Amino acid sequence: VSWLKLKNSSRPTLLITGFSLFGLSASPKEPAEMASNTTLVDLLQNADQLFDESKYQETLDVLNSFQDQSIADIKWRQARAMYKLSKIDTKQKQKFIREGFALMEEALKLNDQDFSVHKWYAILLDSNGELDGIKARVTQLETVKKHMIKAVELNPQDPTSWHVLGNFAFGLADMPWYQRKIVSAIFATPPTGTYEEALEHFLKAEELQPYFYSDNLLLIAKCYQNLKDSEKAKHYLTLLAKITVANDDDKRRVYQLAIKLYNMNLYLIFVALAISACSGALIQNVLKEEWISFKLEHSKKYDDPMEERFRQKIFLENKRKIAKHNQLYELGKVTYKLGLNKYADLLHQEFVAIMNGYNSTSNNLNKFDLKAEAVTFIQPDVDVPDSVDWREKGAVTPIKDQGHCGSCWSFSATGSLEGQHFRKTGKLVSLSEQNLVDCSGKYGNEGCNGGLMDQAFHYIKDNGGIDTEKSYPYEAMDDTCRYNVENSGATDKGFVDIPQGDEAALKKAVATMGPISVAIDASRSSFQLYSEGVYYDEECSSEDLDHGVLAVGYGTDESGQDYWIVKNSWGTSWGQEGYILMARNKANHCGIATSSSYPLV
């Protein structure tokens, strides 16, 4: 538990990690139910003490040692410890969350009048849904909210419940666009949350116990910031600097908060906290902890200590770059944010060389007259919707990951064919990129060294099909061709090219035909670290294309910015769960309409 002592307060405060409806990284001691069995009371007190000391496995061991496991007080504490362990041991996250949620289901049956049971049921329900994907998660929103409200009703004097309820409202208010669209598609009347509602709950928690959580102050400030009340935001951020540092352990925790503020670009508060802790070495320790966490999260392993030091240096430089850029975002000077992802330890030059494989085979284009093979897209004389998202129609497979292989072109090609096959048959079949990597060489493609989507469509036509991903799984390396006609999942009759540079034509193609293969300039370092928002980089070229992706829709955000919804093949840790919004109607930004096509089926 990251405890910080605030001036004039004997109560601990709580640091909370982001990217969750609740964001709980810990909880203050929950009161045990009165029990006639003194042994049980002692055990619960011991378990709570261990939990407060961040000894989560020991907490679980103590609770598991009690003979009678059919007690709600035992079960919700076990689930709470498992939730915390899932944050530490990411490899066993699914196991801990699944088992923890099962315990909370049992606890709820045993005692539905305990606010702690409802609180932790809501938290574990949300975490369990997160494991099953965003759609599964959002279907639980109403149930999650119901149990949080019940926890507050049962114990309105518990500030932690008000804080978590505030986090729920804040999470809904701060929800990314793609999650909002999923929520709207699932619910006739979507659950809502506003910054005003979140602020009300956070202030209630603060009223019940001033300085209760350090992050309660931080989130109050963020609410005021989003509500354009900079003076009140500054006031609550200033309170964060009023932290009494008693020992080295306190100093380390102060720096954890300082780093969080630094990442939010709140430099003045960061400096105040740094001065209060009075130790330059400690910030290095916190940065080291972040580096270790990054390696664990993304399963990073390096050949030797020298390489690791090199990678860590790149990682820290990218952190600084992200903080600097996101400060511009907060000031409204750019329309997108950057963030850490699994590529944050790569030099930009090596990242581009490894990941961007479109058009790397331009010298081989003389082997085939692709223009002679292509059919030119003729725009239908129809009005198209203001927004389209083929994911909502079921025409897009989940995000894939090309790994360290320049095979982006193959993912773009399969994605477009998957969409066309779905439109024709009503069945969404994931197709084999490895089939294209291994087998389309004589059509000008070079596997992990690059290729073109049209050349892939040409191969599929002549070959009579492409295998399913299940029968021919991806390996992220060149291998021998193993196509088996019995495992074919789809085929095409050729391909259609969209008029070069015509965004209006591309819009009609996306609206009327489905997901479209497109090539873009992804050579900017901002693209490598893209996190959210509408991507627009003035230096992005409309001619020098190096990456194949998939346009699955388009729309306009709340500020009036037009965008393309683009599916990438760099895994879900990149961008908005694998997607990027790219500026639309901005002079063919990044060349998205320069080389676009789709297969005929």
C-alpha cells in the first residue's frame, strides 16, 4: 500500500493507478463484522494488518488457514488480496481475478448487507469483465454501478466507497471515443457519468475524511481541470505538496506521486514534491521501478546488461518526449496524445526498419503489371452516412500483432478480405497472414522484408484461396509455403483500386464496400508512441508511404475534427487498443488515400 502522511492528518492516504473505472491499487483497512468467535476476530485483524503492510500473499495465507471458509468476511478479504496480487504478478492476473470474482459471488450470497461485499463485488466484476474484452466489460457497467451505489447506501460514512463511486463516474466521463461507441451499441440507454458527478463524490469523500486519499485530491483537481476551473484545480494540486516526509519509505512514496504528476505535466507540483523529499537518488529508484514494471508488462528480455542500459536510456528519453508532447495536448496545441507502449525501448529508426514493411519491394514491381490487373473504383451515386464503423457490424477481426517482422502489408490485405468475405457470406473468418508471408514471393512480396496489398490479392486470386489463421498460424518470420486448399478460408477474383489521393472516393468506398486496405506514412516518432486522439502531424508525407493498415470507418469527434478509424497490426498495447484515429479531409494526411484498395469476392 502506498501510504503518504499529510500534514494535520493521522490517516493514511492512497495512491491509485489509472486506466480503470476504479483504479484502486489499495484500500484502507475494512472493518471486520462483529463475530462471537474471538479467533476469527483476531485472524481478520491480523489479515487486515498484513494487507495494510502490502503483504498480500501473507494476507491470503492467513485467511486460507481458517478452518471455516464459508464466511463472507473471509471471502471478500481473500478476493481483495487476489485483486492486489493480480496487479503485481501479471502472469497470473487472470487466475487471481477469476478466482477472486468467484469468491465475491459466494460472499454476496452469504451476506448482501455488507458494504464491503458490494464494493469488492463491483471491483472484481469490472476486472473480470476486462479480461473478456471491452464489449464484455461494458455490458457489466450497470451492475457494477448498482453495487457501488448499494455500498454507499449501506455505509454512507465510508469515504472509500464515495471515492470509488467517484472513480466510476470519472471513468465514464473520461471514456475514450471507441468505448463510448461500444456502450451506445450495447445499451438502449447507455450508463453515463459526468465530471460534475465524479467531483461531487470525491468532495463527499474529502468531507468525511479530509486528506483521505492523495489521489482523491488529485482527481478533484482533474475534475476541476476538465471543468475549466483552473484556480480550484491549482488549489487541490497545491495541497498535494503538503506532505510530511518522515523516513526513506515515505520519500519513496512521495516520489511515486511526484512521477505521476510529472507524467501529467504538472511540473510545479512535481518540483515541490521533489524538494520536500530532498533526495535525488530516490527519483532514480522510482524510475528504476517503472523500468522494471515496463519489462514485466511487455515480457522484455535483453541479451546483456549493456543492451539493457541502452534500452532503458531510450525508454527514459521517450518518457520525456511523451511528457513534453502531452503538455502541448493539455494546452490544446495538438489533437492527440502520446503514451508508453511496448515499443518505447526502441530507437525510432530501428522501429521503422522492423515494423514498417509497405512498399519495401518497389524494385520488384516490374515483375507484375498491377495496374493492368486492377479495377478502378467507380463512386456510387449515393449519399453515405456521416459516420461508419465496420467493427459494429461484425466485419472486423480482433487486433493482431505482426511482431518484429515487416509484414504489415499481409495484415492489411487479410483484414480487407476478411471484411469482404463477411459482407458476402455473413461469416467472419480470420485469415492467415503467414500464408501470404510464406507463399506470395513470386508476386513481388518479400515476407518480413515488405510487400504490397495488391500483390497479396493477386496471389490469392491465382492461388484460388488463402488458408485460415487457425490452420496456418502466424510466426512473425519467413518460412516455407504450406498452403493447403482444404483449409482455405476465403478467396478473391482480383482487386479494386481507389482513385489516388481522393479522400471523398475513399469515404464512399469505406461506407459502401467495407474495410479498405490503405498505405500510410508511419515514419514519424509520434506515430510510434501514439496513444489517443485524432492524429495529425504536419510533417507526415502523402507520398512516402511505408506502412500497410486497414481503414474500418470514419467519423467526426466532438470538436468537429474529421477522422478515419484505422486498424493497425501492432497489438492492443499500441494506440487506442490497437486502433488510431487519423485526420480526415486534411489534404490526404499521411497519404491515407494515396494507395487504397480492396479485393473482389
